[in-house]
Amino acid sequence: MLHRDRAAKIISTLGSSSSSKGQIRELFQAGADVFRLNFSHGTYKEQAERYHFIRELELEVGTPIGVIMDLQGP
């Protein structure tokens, strides 16, 4: 189990250029602690796919990975 002992967290916003499972894994390995899904961009289906990639990675590495869901405004 990976444990990062630091108070500050690194948040990575996922988008069209960073949405594959491999890219998400690379961002996590580079130090990202939390992933942000911006619902103002992309479809709900795309966001759900990214979310599932994060949860699969979480199971692989054995440590919780935070997800921030930035909802679309009015």
C-alpha cells in the first residue's frame, strides 16, 4: 500500500488530453493525489469512464485516491 506522508495534496484536472487509463496512472505515479472531473466540459459518459479508471487504479495501488467532481453551473 502506497502512503504519501504530506499535508499538501496535488490535484490533477482530467480532460480530453488526460483521460486514458494509462495517462491517469502516469499522473498518479508523478504525484497526483486527487483527480478533478470538470462537468462543464465533456459528457457524463466520458466523466463516468474517467471515474471508473480512477477507481480501478485505486484497487491496483491499494490506496485511496480522491475525486473532486466540479459540477456544471446553471
